[in-house]
Amino acid sequence: MTQQEAEQEAQQISNVLITGEGFACLKDVIDADQAAALRATMLERLDSATKVGKGVLRLGQLLDWGDAFTSLATNPRLLAIAHKLLGPDATLAAFSGRVLMPGCEMGAIHVDWPYWAMNPGMPANPPLMMQVIWMMEPFNETNGGTLVVPGSQNWDQNIDSKRFEERSIHATGAAGDAIVSHGLLWHRTALNRAEQPRVAVLINYTQLTVRPMAPLGPFSDEFRESVSPELATLLGFDYASSIRQRAPGTR
């Protein structure tokens, strides 16, 4: 994909996230073989996972797992969309693995950070947060493709479980695809009725001034010196300079 094509895609997807369905599936962001290798690595490390629900496991510290994982956060197609939505100084608010074991429980209906900590009625524009669900295998109705409600990012109301049940659909795609969504989109973890774990990587990007829900570090000096400029910006390593750039009269 050329830079021009990436910019065109970013404009199109940002419009969908703000005024359209609130989510979109990017096809073939990485190839299926790469997704399978990442999936295998995550399943090999389940002994380090944290249980966040019945049959729902979280893998943290993915930034320490090498370039194969950090490159997911700095993928040019995703960064183009994040920068269009949130600004060129967008930061990383969360980066983790999520594994749904067979028979896992349904998750709670929710919107994402920081919106769930704010009063209902926040506008979808300007957006404060974008979520990415990297699919390490095909997502479908059987194995727990995330349930979403199209257009709900613009519903000026508290979450309504009845309305969710009436309007929700499964977000589906192939291994190596990535679902991007507005932070205000109503969604929940679905049941995994398959015989194998369903594996994903979750990434949250936010505007510079939105604090991460939980610290992503600490980071060693060696890590700081080794990261790419794109990842350094996402991690806010030069936060003070970025804030100054936003100050009136500095542009």
C-alpha cells in the first residue's frame, strides 16, 4: 500500500468510526502465517496470563516480547488511522493479549477507556480513543467474534442491555485482519463455542492528553534507546515536548 493509499484509507475509516458504523475491518494487515506464529507464541505463554473472567485470559507486557509484537502497535496502516483520528502525537493507552478459552463467559457490555469513566453523552467527535483488535485467527460467530452495535458511538444514552441484544452483531474477519473501532462503540466479549482458544491482541490509542488506564512501563534505558521513533512517540517518551507543540502560538 502506498502512502497516498494509506492516507485515503485513513480518511475513509475515520469517517466510518465517527459518523458511520463505528467500526471497520482492515483486511490483510499482516499475513496469515505471521498471525499464526504470534498466536502460537501467545498460547505458549499462557502460564503468565491473568484471569479476567471465566475462561478469559489477559497477557500483559507484550512490549517486552520483541519486534514481532511491537510492530503491531506501529503498523503504518493503523498509525495512519490513529493519527487522522487522534493527532500525530497519539499515544498508546493499552497493549495486551486476549485469549477466550472454549466455554468462556460473556463479557459485560461496555464502552472503552476513557469514556466509561466519564458522564454519558460525550460526543463521538472529536474522538478520544480508538481500539484495535488484531485477529490471530478467523473470528466468527462460533469462536467468539466480538459483539458490537453498529452506530452506537453516536447514541447519547447510557448502555441499554435490551437495545444491545436487539442490535448487536459479531465482528468477523480472517487471520491477520484488524478491527478498528471508536472508543464509544458499545461492545462485549462473546462466547467461544469452538473447541480451540480464540486469540487476539488488543491495542488502545488515545489523544496525547488522555492518561493510560494503567502504566505500560517501567521501561529500561536499553528499551528506551532501542525503540523506533514511532514507538517512542506512542509511549510518550518526549511527552513534555509534545505538549509544548500543542500550546497556542507554537505551530
